[in-house]
Amino acid sequence: MSFSFRPIAAALAALALLPLAALAQQGRQANPGDADAPVPATAYVSAFANYRAAADEEATPDQVWRIANQEVADAEAHSMQTPPPATDRPAPPRPDPHAGHGAHHTMQGK
């Protein structure tokens, strides 16, 4: 099995030349202090250019709002009716947050 460094060298050369290719595409930068510097033309694009109407066109906005509120109210009422799952055993006791603090005082004389 022979190993050739040519593909690796070609890849490294391409990576080394990549920044030069990016610089060549930039062109001449305009001086921000020059009031007569040329600027690219601007174009107006409306915020509504890609607007699509709602799928529920037969309902008025207030009807859609009321239907949405009713769906939320129904979901909340359903969640309140569902009891929490029952557990057969009591919750484990919480550990004492002060346990072990006395050990610090017994180590003073050693």
C-alpha cells in the first residue's frame, strides 16, 4: 500500500489560496468620507410581498379570536379535571441540609 502526499498538498494549496480569491472578488471599496462616492442602487421591497391570506377566510378576525379563546378554555378545563397520578408510597424524607457540619469542629486539634 503506497501513500501519496499529492492530494493532501493540492488540498492545502487550495486552502492557502482561498483568502486571495475572496479578496479578488471584493473590488474597490468606497471611501466613507467621500460624499461623491458611488453607491449601489436601492430597491423597495414591500413587507407584504410574500403575504399569504389566512386559510380560514370565511371567518372574520373576531370569530377566529373567539374560537381560539374557546379552544384554550376547553384545554384548561380538561387539564383541571384530570387528577394527578396517585402514588402508593409516601414521598422519601428530605435530607438534612445541616448534616455533617459538626465534623468540621472535630478536626481542629489534629
